[in-house]
Amino acid sequence: MEILAEHVNYVMQELPPHVTLVAVTKTRPVELLEEAYSLGLRDFGENRVQEMCDKQPLLPADVRWHQIGHLQTNKVKYIAPFVHLIHSVDSLKLLAEINRQAAKYERVIEVLLQVYIAKEESKFGLDDDEVIELLNHHETAAMQNIRICGLMGMATFTDNDQVVRNEFASLKKLFEKLRNDFFSGNEEFRWLSMGMSGDYHIAIEEGSNMVRIGTALFGER
Ligand SMILES: *Cc1c(COP(=O)(O)O)cnc(C)c1O
């Protein structure tokens, strides 16, 4: 408990006040989430639907649950009643299903679009043109039960800080462009989710206002 408090306080005190900390709790036992909660953390990130659904009823109701991992369309229904923010929207089909499920529960679900910025091969995320296509799509405009609130990206896993910095800077640039072109005068497009344990300092310097941190808070998984 003392060790956890030390790590949590260290990370929290390092973050500028405009940066939201999402504590990544995937693979961690509920007891650890309860400790984290008692230290004041409220935003928890999970990457597997089943695990989030198992943990959610066991934690206080004011926990904000973030879906940070790839989300399959057929699993949206399980998190739709309670999820706070979905970081990993990477297709129109997924967006449409989130909208459909949110409507069932009479909710508006906030989402981020996941953008592919890393050099390494990845199956997930949209490129810049695909993001613009999705935002321009007439179906997107008609969705009443989702709110697109920003972007999420993951940098290349590398020791080369300059590569990481350039990737984050390119995502920030896209974020500004989209905010200007699609959301001007609209405050809801506001989150730039980038930065994990190994690279959150760089991410914040490059304009992140939401970091997703597991290892630096809770140790190796
Ligand atoms: C696991 C994970 C994180 C946190 O990684 P750490 O290196 O433990 O901080 C952040 N974002 C996503 C999408 C993840 O899957």
C-alpha cells in the first residue's frame, strides 16, 4: 500500500493539472483497483471487455471506465451501459454499433478515434485520411448517441525519443486540424489521449491531455 501510494503520488505530482490520468488496470486484481481508488484515482483503463465487466460491479459507481484496447463490434453491448470513454474507435461499423447500443440505454457515449501513428505494423487505428473520411461521412453526422471527443494514438515502441516525439507531434497536428475543420466553436472535441509509462513525458510536451499509465503506477504486469 505504501509503495503504491508512493508511485501514485509521484506520477500525479508530475502531471500538469490539465492532464487527466487514466490508471491502466488491465490484468490487475480488484484489490489493487480498490487501493488505487482509495488513493483518489477514479479513471481506470481496461483493454478487455470481459475483464472490465467483471470488475465494474465490484468497484464504486463513480469510477470512470475507459475502454483503451481494441473493441470488437459484437462486444460493445456489454460495456454500453456504463463505459465512460471508448478510446479505440477505428471504423464506421464500430461507431455505428456504439451508437446503436448507447441508444438502447438512452445514453450518449463519448469516444475517441484511434489514429495509427507508429512505424511498426499494427492492425488497429485509422490513418489521417480515414479519420477525415469518417468525420465527413453522412452516417456519422446522423448518430445521436455518440460524441466524438478527440483522438488516441500509440507511438512506436522504441528507445529513440525523437521518433516518438515526431509521432506525437504529428497526432497533435492532426488533432488541431480536425478541431478547426470539424469542431470549431464546439468544446466537446477536447481529448488527446497519448502517452504511456515509457513515453508520457514526451507526450505531454507534445500536447497530450490524457495519459494512460499502468506500469509506472503498479509495476510490471
Ligand atoms: C497497456 C496499455 C497502456 C499502459 O501501458 P504501460 O506501459 O503499462 O503504462 C496504455 N495504453 C494502452 C492502449 C494499453 O493497452
